[in-house]
Amino acid sequence: MDLTLTINGERRSLTVDDPRVTLLDALRQHLDLTGTKKGCDHGQCGACTVMLNGRRINSCLTLAVMHEGDEITTIEGIGRPGGLSPMQDAFVRHDGFQCGYCTPGQIVSATAMLEEARQGWPSYVSDDLERGGDLSDEEIRERMSGNLCRCSCYPNIVDAIRDTAEAAA
């Protein structure tokens, strides 16, 4: 089955033999985009987070064939060495990673989360369901609750996200 996806702004074609290939496996095994990590393979850890048409998703929970023509942003599309995104730079400055395994998913998720908050999407802890909540530490933690860090680097991750949000305001 032939597919065309727009990945990190570039149209990419691939052929998958099995329509059950997940988007995660298509990215890693067919397109050599190994920045997106395979963690739990059940959508519980968030290591495989990518943006699909601007919204964050767990790429292990969706099939590649479902996304013909969609725009996908992986960690490789967020920034590059020597040209880090503000979120990547904040993660480095705040030591927002330890083993680094969850870091790509955390950064992609945090980047999309800031856009969701800017658009006024509420979270479970938002006081105002019409315009969302201010990005308090509680709000950041709730919005990032789908991404797990096994090294427990959460305080540094929250600091990095808060700094990025404040710099963008």
C-alpha cells in the first residue's frame, strides 16, 4: 500500500506491506525518523508523541494508512542542533531530561500543549471552561499528564515549559 504523508514540511512517500503498520513504526522503520521513541506501545507513556495536523497524538495508537495526506511533525521537525526551538532550548537550560528517552515526546507534547493553551482549550483543572486556564504548574502538569518520565525529572520539565510559555507571552 502506497502512502504520501507530509512530514516536517516535506512530502514523503512510502510503501507499507501491511495496512496494520502504526504511524510510529512507519516513521521509525520506513522513513528512518527515529527521534520518535517506541515506549509502551499502548499509548500510556507518550514517548511516541507527534503532532498530526497541529494536534498531539500517540503515534503508536494510529495506523499510518489512516493519515494519507496529513501533516505530521516529529521531534526532527521541531528544531535541529544549532537551531533549537525555544522549548528544546529550555529543556537543555533546565536539564529537563535525564536518560533522554522520553524527551522527544515531552518536547513535542509541550510544544503542542502551549498552542492548545494559547487557543483557550481547557484542561481538567482549568477554572474557566470557555477560555482555559492560566499556565500554572498544576495546569502544566495536568496538560502533560499523558507523558511519563521514568527518571522523574518532572520539576525540571515543568520549569522548562513555564519558561517557554512566559517567553512567548
